[in-house]
Amino acid sequence: MAIRITVRDVPERVRAQLVARAALQGKSLQEYLRGELERIASRPSVDSWLQQVRRRKRAADSRISAAEILKHRDAAR
């Protein structure tokens, strides 16, 4: 069963930009926004992603500094 979502007080310029993006993809505004909402919902939030990275870093007991990582990255180029 589909749920309806209403977003109020969207500035006209924002709506116009979204309509233009939808048109570029050959979609209605509703189709475009539904796709964007599905894309957003399928990804973790920034906070949950950061928590996951921190857990992995603790589990790996990583002690490599950001400067060291960049040095190795640049050496590989």
C-alpha cells in the first residue's frame, strides 16, 4: 500500500529546479521525487555511516595517521 507524503512550504525556485531535473529525465515531478526518496532511504545516514567506520577502525586497531595514508597514496601515483 502506497503512503502519501506532503511537503509544505517548498520555495518556488526549489520546485522549479526539481521540475527541471525531472523533465531532463523524462519523468513527472512525482516520479522523480519518489525515485530520489527511494535512493535516499536505501543509503545509510551520515551518522550511521560514521559509526560503522569508527567501529571498523577500532576493530582493526588502526594506528595509521591521515598524513601517512596520504603519503602512501601519493607514492603509488
